Amino acid sequence: MRCRRTGHGKGLPGAGSHRCSPNRAYAQQAGFQPYPGLRTREVAPDIEDEWLAFYDRVSSSGMSETKESFNDGLKRWYRTQCSRIGPEGSPLLGFVFEDITERKAAEQEIVRSNQLLQATFDSSLQILQLFEAVRDANGAIGDFDWLLTDKQWNDRWGPRAGQRSLTENPAVVESGIWGKFLEVMETGTPITHENFYAHDQFDGWFLQTIAQANDGILLSTLDITDRKRAEIAVRESEERFAQFANASAAGLWLRNAATLAMEYLSPAIQTIHGTPPDAILGEVQRWAALHRARGPRRRPPTPRTRASGRDGRARVPHPAALGRRIPLDHEHRLSPS
């Protein structure tokens, strides 16, 4: 549509301009067909002052401007482009109106979806990161851009959206994580793995699941450092006890208090009872039969044990006793004192 600026009616820029040559599309979008020669306020008496200033600014500067707005009466979104027609001082203005209601609805849906996705991310107890592949002209992946990071990540290391993975964390290459990214992108099959990562701003054990998400990666990470340290401590404690038990001439055994099942027998059991430990584990009746057949055995008393009245008994430390001392009785059984 084309308008001619004729003056500043009512003291407002553009108030005196009138409309000319509207086409059919304008009539369809506006819902009416204005007659040529009608002034702006005659066609739209409730027009805001900002629109009149918009017209006047374009007319004065000669620079085209675009404006998006929502029409309450029509309940539609419009994109308006205004340009001056002709040289400086020309009274003519050209307008292009575009109904963008469907586009704005799609944009708002994208915003809602992103907000929902971010809320889902932020409610997770795991560290979630969404990446998009950066490809060269041949389609080869050269890096990944961060698209989203959740609250768990942001609270520790700050937002990363828009940054490059290899720029911020180059050690993913030597750690093997980069290779797993490329493998998942090639095969589409998720990978779950544990790894110790002590590079960049990280220092700990992590459980990661790498999954393809469109042309990118969804990385789910759980910090398992405390769990791994506890597992290592338990393993080291068990190894120390095994070293002690394997070196001891006394037969040591452990069994479950609830089920009475044998859970451990030291190598000395074979020397004492003549039966391999593996043949007795889990065999409560066989263990009981061995003891009934052999009867109790005592160690030869020593001057020390004879003086203390603890004939045939000794005390040995054991991790399961939680710091207490436990007696080794004449049947070579570990039990709390």
C-alpha cells in the first residue's frame, strides 16, 4: 500500500497522511477496504502515537524500517515495512504488511518447548549437556557447540551455550571421550561408561551416557567420585584382610549371621580339616559334620596362656569388628568379644 504525507494534523507526526492504492491482500488482512483519500485517523482513530512517529521518522530520514506488532482487534500479528518513495522531501510512503501470526505462534511454541526442556534439564540430579555438531564443507565433524547446559552444570562451572567443546575442554581428545562422541554420531548407538577425568576444571570419577540427539550429542553425567572412593577403600581393606588371613596358620572363617552360610574360609582350613575351603563354602551341614567328626581342637597351652587362664585362645584384629578385638576360639572361629 502507498500513502501520501500531507501534513501534521492534530500536531502529531503523520496524522495528516492519507492512504492510497491499497491492494486486495491489504483488504483481506485488515478486514476492510479503505477508500483512497481517507486520512490515517479516519481509518484507524485509535492508532497509537508510536505508529505516527514511525511513519514520520521514515519519511524524514529516508531509511526503511520494519516493525512487528499484535493487532488486538483482529487478534493477529503483523510485520510492517515502511519505506519512503522518491528522493528527499518526497511525501510518498510505501508499506508492506505481512500476516505473521502463524510464524509468531511457531516461535512461541519453540520458546515454550525450550523452557520446558530447560525445566526438565534443571530438575535432573544428573549433569546434562546438549551439543550440536560443527561440520566442515565435506560434512566431517570438527567440533561440537554447546546448546544447553542444566542447573547442575551451571551451578558448578557456569553456562556454556554458544561455546565450542574442544576450545573449552581440549583434554576430551586424550581422555577418549571425543572418540566416543564420534562413534555415537556414526553408529547412533548410545554408550555408557565410567571414567576418571582429571583435566581442565574437573577432577573425579564420572558415569556418562552419550546419546545422539539429531545432529548432535546429549551427554548425561553422574559424579560418582564419592562412591568410587568408598569402593576403593573397601577393596583395599579386603585386600589387607586377605593378606593377613592367607598368611595365618590359624583357620579363619566368616559366615552370614542371618543365613549361617559360609562366606569366607582361609587357606589354613584345608590344613586343619583336610578339606578345601571351596568345598565347604555355602555347605552349612558339611561344615557342621566336619566339626562333629573331628571334635574341638585346642592349641598347646603356652606359659602366657596358662597364666592368663585363656588356654588355647588367641586374639586377632579383623576389619569387620569395627575396631574391636575379637577372639579366635579353639575352633578357629572369628566372633565378636
